[in-house]
Amino acid sequence: MTSLRIDGLTVTYANRPVLNELNLHIPSGAFATVLGPSGCGKTTLLRAIAGFISPFSGTIRFGDQLVSVSSIVVPPERRKVGYVAQEGALFPHLTVAQNIAFGVSSKGDKQEIVDELLVLIGLSKLANRLPNELSGGQQTRVALARALAPEPKVMLLDEPFSALDAALRDDLRAEVSSLLKLRDTTTLMVTHDREEALVVADLVALMRHGQIVQTGSPVEVYHQPVSPEVAISTGDVLLLDSQKDDLGKINSILTPQLLNKEIIAGKLVIRPEEIRINSDGLGVKATVIDLDYYGHDAVVHLDAGGSKINVRISGDLKFKVGDQVGLEHIGPIRWFPN
Amino acid sequence: MAGGIAVPRMLQISALFVLFLASIPLGYLLLRAIASGFAAASAVLLREKTVSTLITTVGLAILVALFSAMIGISSAWLIQRTNLPSPGLFLVLGTLALAVPSYVSTYAWIALIPSFAGFAAAVFILSLTTAPYVLLAALASLRRIDATQEESARASGLTASQVARRVIWPQSRPAIFASLLLVMLYVLSDFGAVSLLRVDTFTRVVHTMYKATFDRSAAAVVALILVLLAAILIYVEYKARGSAVAAKSGLGSIRSATRIDLGFKKYLAASYLLIIAIASLGVPIYVLITRFVSVAAEINVSNLVSATIATVSAALSGALLAMLFAIPLGILAARYSGRLSRYAEFGILLTHALPGVVIGLALVALGSRLGFLYQSLPLLAFSYAVLFLAKAVGSIRTSIARVPRVYDDISRSLGNNNWQTIRKITIPIAAPGVITGFLLVLLTAMKELPATLMLRPTGFDTLAIEIWTQTSISQYGQAAPYALILVLVAATPTYLLSRPDRAQSSESRENMTL
């Protein structure tokens, strides 16, 4: 049981900071995800935690143990981290069992540990296969078992599911996260897939330009974004031009009202599922201009007095292009000054 | 390649040490040339003989490149793109020519036609010897071009010949030009064929000067002209290779184009390839076997055995030394970028530009100053190591680059330190490629002639030396058994690498000779 604490971490690459005074705290046993666009420094963060690269400044702590300060950098082999790379990266010259046993130092329990992990990942029958004889999902499972075998203090996952096809990815993701939570392994997974980041995490950290801009539970980061940019990174949003007066009243196309003095311009952040479409025309007048039907839900594209508004609806698709409807905002008010 | 990774100290030191050792031959020649003084050096440079040698050498290189291109490109096209009967057989025949050292095929033609000599004969022999390089390069680039490209071009209204000119040729050109530069480098370095045919190129002139006079400084100056020519080729080849790689697009699986139906003419095409195969392979094999049979009764088996042992022991120690030298440079090239890596690459390229006769000249002169090394096996092994360093480094770099860095990272995270990771991960994965590279260097070293001729210990007669000596004194029958053994030894891996069912990279094929 080890917490992970990172303070003021700066990593430079060719004299440019990739990580810039980054702070992150993951409680012991938590499954945390770092969500960010490609190039924001996610993989660099994992590599610094694993000890593959030396930071320019800042500290990394595993529980009470300081593993990285500017002067002392504990080498990766003494950190006890598990690392699962993209596409698994199994050693091609070793069998499944040999891959899993690779990091186990105690001779006595080796076989026992390997057998137990093989059962856990459901691949006992494939113990003597070579990696090139496994499917993508099986390779990811073995890579996870290999990382778990030495009982790491911290588990690091670098987009481990990105190479798998969609159906397999969902199942394996659920399987892996429940397995890691069961063992109370403190886990940090980086991903650029916003669904993936939210669905398995206890804690989501949103990363931009080498910094963590918000951390919180999946619900918190989705519903209480600290900025419009952060809101975009966790899901679809409508950004509506709006104004706020000195009494706190907000005027926008969806929340039309008369304002007092001292007006500030800003953006209203609304999720597409936070708008109700009234067939009877109650609310802001709008016209249906297009429909995207996904099966489990649908997105209705509307025109409200020149503004394009998308609304996600579930259940039956009751509208058709050209319908005159009314729109009603039913979610929380999230307003950010420009 | 990550920029910020520091090169371990041990690696730095050993790489610098190897680069120092590898620069000894060239450095010594430069010192000798400088010591002779500017006036003496320019006197050598401006001699009529030097100028005529330059014309002969450059002319030979250009003509051979021309003919080699004609043979190589036409063979590749016929083999890959037409309904030629048994294309696999012609591919094997075309590449097996690599196994016959130029001095062996020259010997065979001289044994067949005693008046066979001169410039035209050298063009003939060297074109046949080097055509496989162009064949393999052209074949590889033809295979790389996806059929859909040609189909789209045809669909947009181009004729077959327009497709060849506007789609296929522009994509094959960089690889073919690179192979032609290798061909010219081969011609510059070749010693055996031109010497037996009495054509005065730089290699033969350097050797003659070394034999005839004790004025090693003049020989050094002439040798340096040769190095300069080779360095120019290496430089151009290096630049061309860069653009050849860039021209490759990241295609997934490639569908090969449909073969053109030649109709009745396919038998003409087959006869053309057959004639080439007879000239490059048939004649040498016929001569070797008939001559061998004619002298079978009087073969001195113990001489044969001792020559084979000498060949193997010299080549083995040279190849081992070459691989040992190549380890730090190969790791550096595969795993680190930065100034030292660039210096290392430059140094390796420069050794590639040193023909055997030049290394031989430098080391024989140096050896005569250091008495204990003069005509010793270690010095001969050292010459092989420098001569084949580029090839050894190439194989090690390719093999190590095949081990992705992420394996190192994961091994480290699983509790192994740097050395344990090298032992458990890098070496096992890289080993097959390194061993193949070692075998190729070994085989090439077994065929080496000029450096062996100049540096071997007295009485140390390898197969190559025996063939050379017997042919020089017109004892064609006596040379046959030695040549036969040499060709058999060299042909096996060439055959294995050229088999169409083997998915071998063209790089490992290119590593075969030179």
C-alpha cells in the first residue's frame, strides 16, 4: 500500500519543458487516470515515475520513500514499479510463463506466483506459448501479469488498450481495473480516450501542456470543470456566448433574461444532454436542422435564432428535420469569463 | 532516439579506442605522404603514370557501372515482372555469381582463353561480378512498389511504358543509384581481377610500387588518391541512401503487380539470362571442374588442407576481431545520437573507403617498423578487422536496433540493472543477427586477397594466395582445387540468402560481399 506524490516535477527535453512544475497526489490503492491530448507529456510523466528519465527538478515520493529529487534519482530497478507499455511489449524470445516470471527474484515461489497469475488472467493453457502466438488482448493480459508478478508498489499503464479493437477493449479494461483494485495496487493509467479515463477511474487527472489542470472523481471533473478547455477534454460541450451582470444573472441564447448593469462577457458551458427539447414549443424557439442517430442515443442539431445547438437525447427519436421545437436548459450553470 | 541520454563512460572509451585503432592505417599513410614533402608528393601526383592510372581506374569504374546496370536492371525486371520460365532459378543463378570472387572468375576465363587480358576483359569480368548488386537492389525496389499504384496509373490512362517511366523508375532510382555506387567502389577496390588481367588501376599500381621499390612514400601518395576516389563514392552513396530510405512509404502488406506476358519472347529472355549465367557462373564452374579432374591424381592433399586451415584461422581471427571492434560502435549507432555517434559513423564510413591494398600497404610499412608485428597473424587479423569493420558494425547496429528500447525499460522496472538487462534481453534478441553478421564477415575475409598477399606470414598460404600464385605462373590446373574449395565455401550462404522463400532483407544480402 503506497501513495504516489509528485511535487513541482519539471522534465526538460532539448531545453524545453515537457513537464512543467507538475503536481499530482494519488492516494494509496487508488486507480487514477491521466487524461490529456497526445503530446501533452503523459508518457513522459509515466517514464519519470518509473525512473527511465531523470527530472530537471521536483520530487516523486512512493509513500514515505523519496525516489526522485534533483540530486538523487533511484534507478528503475530499485523502485518496484510495474510498467505496462502500449501493445504490451512482451519479450519476444521468452514464453508467456517466462515473461511473467521475469521480474520475480525469489526462486522458491516463482512457479507458484506464475501459476497464480496465469489463472488470474485466464491463460493457464498458454503458459508455454511465445508472444507472437498470442492475440493482442492476450498479450496485454500477459504484460499486466508480468508487471504484477514482483508485487509493485505502483502500477503504471501507458495506453495499454489503445491497440485493441473496441469490443475487446471495454471488456479487458473492466477486467484489468477490477483486478488491480482487488489487489489494492496504486495505479496510474495514461490515456487520450476520455471515455476510458472516466469509466475505470477513482481519480481523474486532466493534463495540458505539461501540467495537471484539474484532479477529482470522474463525476467532479465531468460536471465541475475548472475551465471550458477542461470541459471539452472530458466530453462534448456547447460553449455559448453569454453575459453576466453584477447581480450574477446570466443571459444567453438558452437562458434569455434582462440584465442589470456592470456586464461581463463570458462562456456558458453546457453538456448536450443538459437540454430538454419540448415538442410543444415551450422554451427557446428552435428548428431541427439535422439528426445523428447512434442507436443507443441520438444527437439533434438545432438552430435557435442563428445559434447552432446540439442536444443529446435517449429513447425514441421523436423529431424530424424541419420541426419547430422549444429548448429548455435543465443542467447546472457553469459560467466562465472570457 | 532520445536526445538527452548520456552515453555510458565505458562505451565512450571503448568506441574511441576502436576508432583510434581503425584510423591507424589511414593516419599512417597520411603521415608518410606528408613526411615525403610537398615537392615529392606533387611530383608523384603529376607523373604521367599517375594520370593514366586515374583515367584507367575511373573509366573502368564508369563502364562497369554502366554494363552492370544494364544487366542488373534487365534481369530484375524479367525475373519480377514477366512470365519468364522458372524465375526463381534465374534469381538464384543471378545472385550466386556473388560467391565467385573476381579473381576466381578471371582465373577461369584465362585458363579457358590464355590471351584473355586487358581493359575490355576487365570490364567484362567486373560487370558480371557486380551485376548481382544491381539485380538485388532493383528487385527489392520493384517488390516494394504496390500493384495499386500501377493500376491507378493505368486507370488514369498511362501506357505500360509510361508507367515504367513515371511511376516505377522514380521510385527505384535511389536504390539503384546507391547500388551502382557500391559497384564503382568494388571496381576501385578490386585487386585480383585487374592484376591478373594486367590492367593498371590504382590497386595494381600501388601493389607494384610496393613490390618494386622501397619508396613507400610514393606508394602512400598514390594510395591516398585511391582513398580519395573511394571516399567521394562513399560520401555520395551515403547521401543517396538517405534519400532512398525517405522514398520508402510505410506500406502495410504489398500486393505485387501482375506479370507481363512476353509470349514467344519469353524464351529469348530466358536465353539472355542463361547466357549471363553461363558467363558468370558456368564458365568458372566448368573450368574449375575440368581442371580439377585433370590434376586430380597429382593433388597435394596436405597442401590443400594446410591452405584451408590457414584461410579459416586467419579469417576466423579477423572476423572475431572485427565483431569485437564493432560492438561498441554498433551499440553507439543503434542506441545513442549525438556527437560521438556522428564521429563514429564518419570513422566507419572512412574505413569502408579503404581498399584492401591500401590497408595492406599501410600495415606492411607500419609492421616493418614494429618488428614483432611484421608478417604476423595478429597484424593480418587486424587488417581484416579494419577492412570489414563497416560491415560488422552494420550487422550489429541492425540487430540491436531490432530490440526496442521499451524492452530495456520494462526489464529495468522489473528489477534488473543495466548489465542484467543487456544479458537477459538485448543479447538474446540481437544474437541471431549478430551471428549472421559474423558469418558473413568470416566468409568475406576468407576470400580476401590483396591485404593477405601483403601481410601474411612467410609460408602462410591461404586458398586465395594459392589461387593467385598458381594463376600468376600459369599453373591453371594447380589452382583449380583451391578455387573449387573457396567457391563451395562461399556459395552456401549466398544460396541460402538468395532463396526466394526466405524473407531476407536486401541489407543482409548487400552485406554479402565487398
